[in-house]
Amino acid sequence: MRKSQYIKTIYILFKKELMSYFNSPIAYIFIGVFLVVGNWLFFKDFFLMGQASLRNYLGLLPWIFLFLSPAITMRLWSEEKKSGTIEFLLTLPITDWQVVLAKFFSSLAFLFISLILSISLPVTIAFLGNIDIGSIIGGYIGALFLGGSYLALGLFISSLTKNQIIAFIVALMACFAAFIVGADFVLAGAPKFAVPVMKFLGLGSHFYNIAKGVIDTKDIIYYCSFIFLFLWLNVRVIESRGWK
């Protein structure tokens, strides 16, 4: 298959998957919950602090995405398997990688749209005082990479079960574990020899590095490697189940 045709097939599948969100109330509910919860949690303490800073909001994004991402991915494979459409999908003249990439990028695009809609928050705060543009840009970039990692992990877990609720709960637990493994309170009780490894493996430690406004290539490489690993595992699951 030629490269242009390969990418075009991914795009067609991507568009179909993305439109499936907006053809139902799911997308609007998720986006509404994301915006309302995020804004409420931020503004309830904002005026008490008396500072024009988005630090607290950026700190909330990993926790909001922790629930939002598994909710997005829980149906991507589980629903296909439960309805039986997966057999038809995987007998089409397309590769496993094309299907997996289309599902991943459609969920990432949906998350990106949700994140973009929250841009009104930093714009509003900018009118109230001077804000650190670098940390805001870093925070949004870090949130997108972190969200992509959650989605790749959730997509892999969704491929393991037909039950959407199980997919959601297991993905939530797995994302939570991957996020806090490098947290300070976890490292405090860990053996000294394991601390550097745990800190490197934690999704959260890389997010907070980027959120400071310092975009280090090692953090970007880590997130890209994490995402690739679980997309690759997703493809292996499809192959091992003999769905084709």
C-alpha cells in the first residue's frame, strides 16, 4: 500500500470515529463536564488567592483528564466487540495499525477540542493581571501529551474487554497508577535504588516539568515512547485474538 493511500485510509477512519462522538450527546456532555468542573474548581479559590495565575488550574488538568480520558476510550473497542462490528471492521482491506491509529487520533482530537475550548480561561485571567505565558503554553502542551498517554493506555485496556464499565474502571486505575508512581509522596516510601526509575516512569513528573514552561526533549520522547508502547500492545492484542 502506498504511503499516501495508507495515510488517506487512516484519515477516513479518523473522521468517522471523530464524527461518532458529535453524532451523539456524549461529546457535548463530556465537554460540558470538563469545562464546568474545571472552571468551578479553579474559581472557587481564585479570588481568595488574589493572584492572576493559572497554576492551580494547570495542576487540576491531570486529575480531570484522569476521569475524562478513560470515559472517552472505554467504548472505542468494547462497543465494537459487544455489537459484533469488529469482525466486519477488521476484515476490510486495512491494517491493524490503521485502525488503532485512527481510534487514537480521533480520541486525541476530541480531547484537544475540549482543551482548546478552555482557552477562554487564561484569556480572562490575562485581563485581571500579568500571567506567565510560558508556563501556560507549557501546561497546555504537557496536558495534551499527558492526555494522549492516558488515551493510549485506555485504548489498550478497552481492547481487552467487551464491558465498557470494566474498561473505564481498569483504565482509571491504570492511569492513576502511571501518574502517581513518580509522585513525591510515593517516592518517600520507596527504596532509594528505585527512586530514579520510578520518577522517570511517572507520567506526572514529566507533566510538571513541562508545565513549568521548560519543554525538555527527554519529556517529549518519554511521552511519545509511552504512547507508542501501548498502541503497539493494542495492535498485538488485535492480532493475538484472531479477529481477522
